[in-house]
Amino acid sequence: MALPSPQEHQNYVTVSPFAAGHITLPEYIFYAPSDPTTKVLVPSLSFLIHHPKASLFGQGKGETFRMLFDLGVRAEPTRYVPVLQRHIKSRSPIKHRPSALDTLTGAGFKADDINAIAISHVHWDHHGDPEDFPNTTFLLGPGAKKVLSDGLPGTGNHSVFDPNLYKDNKVLEFGPLPGAPKTIAPRDGCCPSDPALNGINGANGHTEVSGMTHTNGNIPSYTNGINDADHVGGTKPDSKTLVQSLAWKPLGPFPHTLDLVGDGSIYVVSAPGHLPGHINLLCRTSPTKWIYLGGDTFHDPCMLTGEKWITTYPDESGNGRTCCIHIDKAAAQESLERVRRLVKTAENEDYEVETVVAHDVVWCRENQHRLFPNTL
């Protein structure tokens, strides 16, 4: 279960986290034990990743490759569709600025300097403002586009989506996991109790739309990673390398990972449970250091140690239903266990693994000196 050793002439990446907005979370929804009255203002982190050379998404061989992982919240509340504008009031106070683009432009970058943006999942506090990056390729986990177009059956009011989110963007969705079911069957969701959903969402709590169309055509799906024929612009990657690097393969404790660049520097990790298409990133930053970007796999560092755990809570409507912030609690627990094994294994190896999740206010408070423009 150990991670692979560096290759000869191994490439390494840098990772620079920054807050792309802040939201307020009630503790009792996300973990136990917790105070049912406590609400915490937490960051929605975005991560700028630099690779020294790559030939993906418009980059020629040998050029610097820049990607973002997550975009946080939108820069303005009015950029959300009306149903989401009403829903996010339950997470107030919210700080929308600085947005991801604000931070980048403040440091001298332009939107077009970003070659790719991987989104951990399509919740409103992670997808940010795709329209700010019209020429950047977006990467989604398997099943994410179906969540946007069809919604989710039987989920709570935290699962509200904009079916036209990427209508003007170039989007690639990673291929389905081996043996993955064709339909979404949540185990732990609950019916919406938010009045804001009335008349907009269907009886099962999902937006009723026939599909999601785009100026570049429908979001493509692939059976084995990203199809080289659909890479946008620039030099087309070598087909053999692409097939080898973007097939779902086991790595360490994870059964399904993709070697994004093909050189063992950035791995896409399937992290099921929170939402269909939920992905994490595992980045190699030195011969002895890895950074694990965990999205919403967990929400407090004490969940890694077992001092806190995934919880459930009663539906606010008082109908007796039990809800969970994860659509599949059992799968989310297994994803958390895999991260625990990743960290535990590193203790007996010649490398270390640092984990950073999207809303870890404790980590952010203790690591202000390491935030963008600095690197981890």
C-alpha cells in the first residue's frame, strides 16, 4: 500500500492553497461529537498547482502547466441561480471575495494562464465562477455531469444544482469507474425541507431539466480516461501514453486513480460517498513529500485521527427522516478510511503525506504563512 518511489528524472509539482471565499457551517451536520449550536466560518479553498512541463490542454511539450483544484464560492451571490441564492442563505455569513480570479489577477496571472481546472465535485461552494475561465479546460469526476443535468433523487437541500453551470466552458469528464452502477442510488439522503426548493425542484429534490447543452456540444464521457481526440487546442498528447496514464488503476490504498500527466506527479483519486463524481488529488511535491487534496472527504482534522466521525442528523422538516451530508455514508466512510491508511502507511516509509481538505479552518489558521503565493 506504499506510494511509488520517484522515477529517474521525476517531475515534481508545487501546490499553493488560497481561500476562494468563506462560508458558515453548522458543526452538527458534518461531524460528531459537536455542539449543535456552534457554527464556524470556514474557507472554501482553491489550489494552484504548477507542473514544470506538460503537453495537456493546450500546452506544448516542455511548457509550464498550471491547473487549479476547485474554485470555491462565486464572486457575487447574484451569480447563482435564484434557487441557490435562496438556499445559500442557510450558510450565512458568506464572504464571496476575494474570488479565485481575484487572487490570481492580484498576483499577475490572467485567466488564460490556467490550463485546466479540476473540480472536486459540483456543490455550490466548490465550483466557483466557471465563466471567469472561458478558455480553460474543466475536469469533472465520473457522473458529475449527470448530477448537474438530472439532479439527485431523494437528497437534502444541500444538493441543489445549476444545470447550465458549464454552458460556455470546455468540459471533460473522466470515464466511469470499472463496475460502476449506471444509476445513482443514494442511501443516506433525505427529501428537501427548504421552502426555497418549492416549485423549482421535483418531488425527489432534483431540478427537472431534460439535459445540459453547451456551446461546445454536450459534455463528453469516455470509457477509459480522457480521449485524446477531444483534448482542446495545442499539441495532441501521444495516444499510447494517454491510454496508459489515464486508465483507472489502484495506487496505495486507493482502488481507482488516474495518472493525469503520465509522469507520477499528479494523481486523480476517486473518492466516492460525498457526491457522485467526487474526486481528490494526490500531488508529488518532492522526493519525500506528497500533498493530498481531499475536497469534502472530511471536514475536520480530528476525523483523520478518529476523534470525530461522520454523523447523521434529523431532517429539519420533522418528518422523522435521518439525513447525512454525504449521499452515501458507507462509501464516504470508506473513502475517509483510505486517507487514514495513506497517512498511516507514510509513517513507516521514507516519505510524508500532508492532507488538506476544502474547509479545514484549523489547518488554514495554522498555515497562513504557507498560503499563496507561497507553496506547501
